[in-house]
Amino acid sequence: MKFKKGLVAATVASLVALSVAACSPTPSSTVDASTYLDEVGADCNNEQELEGLLTEAQGNLDAIDEQISSATGSFQTVGLNNSREEAADRYNALNSFALGCAAGASDDTPTPTPTPTPTPTTDTSDDCKPLFKQRSTANAQNRIDPEFKQTFLDEVEAAVAEGRSMKKARISAIEKSLGSNAPGLAAVGAALGLWDDENNVKPLVEDQCLSDEGVALFNQIIGPLKLRTTQVNELDAIPNAGSAYNSGISNGRFGVAGQPGITGDTRAIEIIFANGGRLIIMIRCGNIVFYHKPKDKPTVPTDEPCPPGTDMNKNGKCVAPKPDDVNDYQRAGSDDMRDAGTDTKPRVQADPTPEKAPPAVNTTQTAETPRKTTTSSTDKPGTETGTTAPDA
């Protein structure tokens, strides 16, 4: 599934109009407006940031509406409806705050004189928000984001210093990772059923920045994470790691490991949505964890090392290496064990004693008259070697 461009490109004016049109009595709010506004740092003196918060809130609503329209089960729809109610409350809190800011400005400050709209230039390099500026994530370990762990640790440290919640810190780490990493964005979007193909990355990027379509997918993913009904937990270790499948990006292609089992540092961020859906992202690498081998995803090498005595082949599977010396292979034996390639069976040695003596060979020769030799230069034809033929 792809998204239409411009899905979240709403202006403040259109957001205000939407709020006024929906001014009918509503149920009690699920969000404490004052607490929420403090959390997001809403400030009348920072119009640009306030506009961004409103746009993001509208994007969250659009994202949930899109999911509701494509939901197939009543259980899923109920969960999404609850999420939408909370998203709407957040938007209404921000919108009311913005209207109050606008009213205060109109009372205390004169209306500014309109200025001519500047002619746009062809240089659009500054139009890309830092969050959406793309970076290279290629790495020899086949990780979705080799910088994810450091990003996560930095966000946790900042949250502790600033007194922010750990949930916000974890979400912020995911935002920074996916916003600047289109291949990772496509992989997570496909895992959540929001994108048609995890390896269809091109539509998400334009001029080294997320495209409108990329930003729409980003909001589809991040929006629901901020809802009160969504859990964003940190796990000291992923559950059932022995039966879990790692994932990764190798040579620009996303896929899943050829065999189950994840070892080493398995700390992870676990996301549990209101409808019961779950997504696990490993902190060490940004890789997605699967608990079954998806048939629709290719097998690729990941950052999970192969067990001792095996090597990873080009298809991402751990296999026993073939010996370089052909003599290392086992020969056929009496138990029909052929070419086993192990040292558990000795080679079959040839029996030096023949089963029976070979027939006698007559080596006696009849005495002949010694042949004459000559060194004459007038030898007959056929005697160029200097040996005279018999009876010559």
C-alpha cells in the first residue's frame, strides 16, 4: 500500500477550520489538556513550533483514519477507534491553545502589513527538516541502523537530565532512526502492514530527504506510538530468543535470517498497540524481530553470527564449510556411508594381499643370432637408425 503525496501538508488555517466545523458536543476527554501541552512544550511565542505540533497532530489523525478504513476485523477497529479518540483529544487541546494564542495576539499587537511572497529559488536544500535528512546506513554487519544504539542511549540520557518520560525518549530514538533512514522506514512500515514492500524504498526519498510519501508513512508509524493506549517498553532481553528470527539489510536488500536464534545483546524496545499488535526492535542494531519465518521476505545475512563450525553463505544460511582438500572427504564404506565429510569413519584401505595368485607369465625367450651393425653411409633404405633388419 502506498500513500498519496501531501497527506499531512495541512496549514494552520485549515486546522482551525476543521476544529470549528467539529464544534459539536463530544464525550469527556481522555487526555488532560494542561499536562499534554506541558509535555509537548506548546508556546505562543514560538509560532513555527506550534504549527509543527498542529500538523503532526493532524497527521496522527489521518494515519489512524487510514488504518480504520483498511481494518478487517471488529477487534482491530475497536482498538483503532480508541486510539483515534485520544489522538483527537490531543489535536483539540493543541488547536484550542493555538486559537487562544491567536486571540491574544490580535488584542495586543497590530495586524502586520502583508509582504510580497518571495520568489522561490531552485535551491531547495534547506527545505528538508533535519529529522528527515537522509544518511548512509550501509554497514558490514547488515544492521538496519548501525547508529541506533547510540541514538537510543543519547535520548535516554537527555530524558533523565530534562526530566522527560522514558516512553518519550524511546519514541524519540525511533523517530530519529526512521526519519533519516528510508530503508529502515520501509522495513518497519511493511512489518506493520502500512507499506507494500520493504524493499520499495525509492518513492520514500526525494533529493536526499524524505518525500511527501515518506513523511506520510513516517507519521503513520510514529503517530500511534504517542497515544496513551500504546505501550513502548524497554526489554532487558527479547523473549524466546532461541526461536526468534533476526532481520537485516544486506547489499541494500531487507530480509530475514535463514535460521532462528538470536544471541548476544538482545535488549530491545517493545511496542504494544491498542489492538494487541506487537513490534520488537533490537537496540543494538535497529533490527526487527520476527517469531516466524515470513515466506514473503527474502533470506539475507544478519548481524547474528553463525554457530561454531559453520559459515554463512550468500543466501544468509549457516552451513558447514566444504573442505578445500578433496582427500578430506570420506570414501565409500561397507555401511553405504558415502562422502560424509566427517572424521567419524576411517577410510577404507586397499588389501595388499590378492585373493588369488595371478596366472604365470612365460618370460623365456628363444635365442637368436646376434644382429649385425654397421656404420656405413651406404646403408639400404629403412636402415637409417644404424641397425640392420633381420635377414638383411
